[in-house]
Amino acid sequence: MNGVGWLTAIIVGGLAGWIAEKAMRSDMGLLMNIILGIVGAVVLNAILAALDTSLGVGWVAFLITGILGACLLIFLARLVRGRG
């Protein structure tokens, strides 16, 4: 998981989700922020691995990847909700 432990992933994932929530002007709770941050980092890491690139290792890279990934997930959720 990008060179970070589980506890660090939860804390940094929550921070990444919160930053993404503020950047995307979304309204979610703490648990959803944590989930979006971690899942966003995992999804974006998979995309970057498929493109044979990476943002690095460590908690700073995990934070940046989590923020960008969570923003991507919020964007995709808005697209899906907009079609319904």
C-alpha cells in the first residue's frame, strides 16, 4: 500500500478524503472521507501502475495519490448520479 502501514493509511486516507471533499465542494462524513481517501489512493495507484508510473512511496505520495484519487471518485459519482 505505497509504503505506508494500515494505521497510517487510515489517518492519511481520512485527511486525503477531507481535502478532496473540500476541493470538490462535497458534503460527506468522516467515515466516507476515510473510505474515499484510501480507495481513491488504491484506484489511482492501480491506474498509475497500468501506465507504468508512480507518484513515489511514503505517506506524502500516499496523501497526494489519495487526494487525486478521491477527487476522481467524487467526479465519477457525480457523473453516475447525474445520469440517474
